[in-house]
Amino acid sequence: MEEKKWYVVNTYSGHESKVKEKLDMRINSMEMQENIFRVIVPERKEVEIKDGKRKEKIKKLFPGYVLVEMIMSDESWYIVRNTPGVTGFLGSSGKGAKPIPLQDDEVDRIFKEIGYTGDNVVTVNYEVGDNVKITDGQFKMLAGKITDIDLDAGKANVLIDLFGQETNVELELTQFTKE
């Protein structure tokens, strides 16, 4: 008997979630749970901080593709291949040829990338040296200059003029905006 492996399925771009939903429904209605196990749209949550506002957005890692964990057989191949929105398998020459599964290290790398390890990506529109205006907290309304950014902690050190003395203060990335 074949073992279960991960395969990359090509879809119409922007239809990844619909394909996952339809494929999940087909797996249940055709009682294929013993052959087709999981369908995943590879995406991760990204945090973007722009003008002092924190926004989370979901970014697809591979637009136009979904991952399917399955035991490759004529029947499971047919069910996946004929799901509305699916255009084919990656690693298949077409003409009914069975696709090549992903290697285990590729699957591990993708899972790490999509956050199975809890990694989130934070992007900011600030750089060290930027002039900023503090919009929240005890230093509200003061101006300063970024001296250091710590994305993991979600904080930055900002040099401000406090009573004629230059002072470095630690602020949340949401407590200031670029001037």
C-alpha cells in the first residue's frame, strides 16, 4: 500500500480557499477520509505597523497553490484533479501521469514558514534615524529620532529632548508616527 504524502495542487489564483472548501466537502461526501487527509492553503499572518497603527493581514505564501496530504491512487488523484478550481498537480507531466510528492524537508520548511512553529512576521515603515512624533503615553506630543528597533519585542528606542537633555526612551511601535 502507498503511504500518505504531501502534494502541491495548482488552482486558479485567488481561488485557493474555495478549492480547499470544495475539496473538503468532496472528501466527506465521497468518503475518502482514508485516502485524502488534509488540505492546507499555505498562508501566514503578518503584522504591519504603519503610521502607528497595527494591522494584521493574511498573506498567501504560494498564490495559486494548495497542499494536499493523501495516499496517491487513481481514485484520490481523480477526486482532487476534478475538484472545481483545480488546474492540476505540480510535478505531473499531465496525460494522467501521477505527480511527484513533496520531500519531507520541503514540507517541514513550508510548515515552519506558515507558522506551525508560531513565527509571525512584523513589518514596519520605520527605520533607525527616522524623525517621529509620539502619539501616545507619557511623552505624547514630543518629537524624537529612532535609535533602535526591536521587531520581536514590538518596541523602539527613541531619542527625545526632555528638559534640555537628550534622553533615550523605549516605546511600543504603535506609540508614534513618522514625521
